[in-house]
Amino acid sequence: MHKQHFYIILIITGFAIFLAIPFLSYHRLSSEHIRQAIEDPDRQELLTEELTGLFDKPIGSWRLAGELGAAMSRVNLRLAQSRGLYDDEIEALVGLMTTSGLSKTDLDSLLDKDKAALVDSYGNWLYGKIFDYPEEAHQQLTTLNHNLIQYEILPRQGFDRYRQKAVKYSLARASLQGPANGNPLLWSLLSFGLVALGALGLSLQMLQEPPGIKNNDIFRHPATSRKWLGIVIGTFLIVFYIVLYFYPELMTAWIRLADPLSMALSGNPAGPFFLYGFMYTLSVLVMGVRMLIKYRFNRYQVVRTLSVMFFQTAFAFIIPEILVRLNQPYFDFKNIWPLD
């Protein structure tokens, strides 16, 4: 077998293993995972009641994300119905707002203490104001009740969209089962390692070529000439980043692969953007080696490539993680002037 074909097989094998890992993984949720992911006991109890039917059952990432979202939406609906203004309370307040006008004393007499305090905080501008039409007063109270639910009740007692995203990811990661969870280092080497090894092997083949910068076939190669390979790779990278940013709970198997390196650097499990930083840095290093070999007779290109490899690896990736291990604040060195 030709060496070039061997290295291409390594790349394809590593990438295939990487793609297969999520399909070989599943989740097994338990009440203990909920207690670990959510600190508030009331939220724990409410969500546990909604998810009891899923406990200790194998479930895929997509279904788990959907079930968690639906469960938290049901919790929010229960809270909105029980902690927001009841229909009879709204009608009683409408009666006051169309006759004598609303006052804090009225709130204290009609509503419980917590609910009266919330309505006072958001609706004190209604005090003393008399409405000519009940429909107008009802509309104002309906809007007020909606604001109470969205900006007070759900953020403090339920699951707003930010908390939903965090809880989905935490529970998906905690309940992960499969090869990536059992031996992340091995599967990381079999995926990232094989791809990097194959790419480096292909780059080393250029050492056998004569000196000089060559751009052979770049306008005909399927990866560099707006053909199928470049389109497939570009589409995959775009979709990968979008899912990683907005739906990290679907990528916990891949994120788990970066745990060994993250634990070695910062002492913490890997997160979505550690995986992104690791993959980006690995790409810079592998492509940097290719650039060094290709432009090895050009001192400017060598110095430029080495500087990019060093600053990406040290300042953008490793040093911020080491700061965390030293109990210092995480600092994004690349997000400073003039790079900001």
C-alpha cells in the first residue's frame, strides 16, 4: 500500500470513529443526577416529579433533550398557574380599578403576602388610576401578570431559557453512558489522534519534494476548488459549531473526549468551548506543521507560522486553563486590544 493511501485511511478511520461515538452513547437519568445538577430543593422536587418515568431507562441524546425541555415547560406552567394571578383575583382587581381605584391596602387584603409584594413592585403605577372600561383594566392586569411570570416567578422559582439550557447540559453530561464515558482517553486518541497522525503523515510526504513553494492542482482539488469535499467539510464545521453553541446537550459524548486534557490543565471537566478550543488548537498545530514543511525554505513563513502556533497554544489555550488550576480567574488573553 502506498504511504499516502495509508495516511488517508488513518484520517478517514479517525473521523469515522469521531462521528460514531454519539451513536454508540446513550443516557440513563436518575434522581441523583437532578440533585447534582440543581441546587434549589424546590426545583429538584418539581422536576423529579415530571421526569420519574424516564429514570433508569436508556435514552438517546435527542429524546433526552426533548423530554427535559418538555418537563421544564410543564413545571413552568404549573408555577404560572399557582404563583401568578388567578382569574378571580384579576376580576376582583378589575372591579377596584374601574370604581375606586387600586391601592396597596387592596393588594394586601386580596392577595397573599408574596404575590402582593410582586404586584406592588411591578404595578404600583396603577395605584389610584381609575379605568373607564373593564376591558382596558383587564388588559393591563393580564400584561402585568405575564411580566410577573416571565421576569420574577420563572427566573426565581422555575426554569427560564438560560436555566433550561444549563440544566439540559448538566443532566445530559451527568447521565452519559457509552464508550466516551468509560474510557475517554482511548477514544480521544482513536478519533483526534488518528486524524492528526494521518494529517501529519501526509504533510511529511512533502519532505521528499524539491525546494520551492508549489501550488499544484489547488484549482482542481475537490477540497480547494469549490467542489464536493470542501463543501462537505465546510458545512460540517458550520453545523458543528452551531450545535455546540446552542445545543451542547447533544454533544456531551464528544465533549467528554476532552475531559482527560481538561483535567490535566485546569482540574475541571471539559466544557463545550474547551472542546472547541482544543479542536481549534490541534488544527492550528497540525496545519502549522504542514506550513513549516511546505515553506521550510522561506524564513519569513517559518517565523510567522511558529508564532501563530505558539501564541494559539500557549496564550489562547493553555495559560488560561492553568490560571484556573492556580485558583486565579480565567482570562481570555486573545480578547484584548488590538485583538478584541
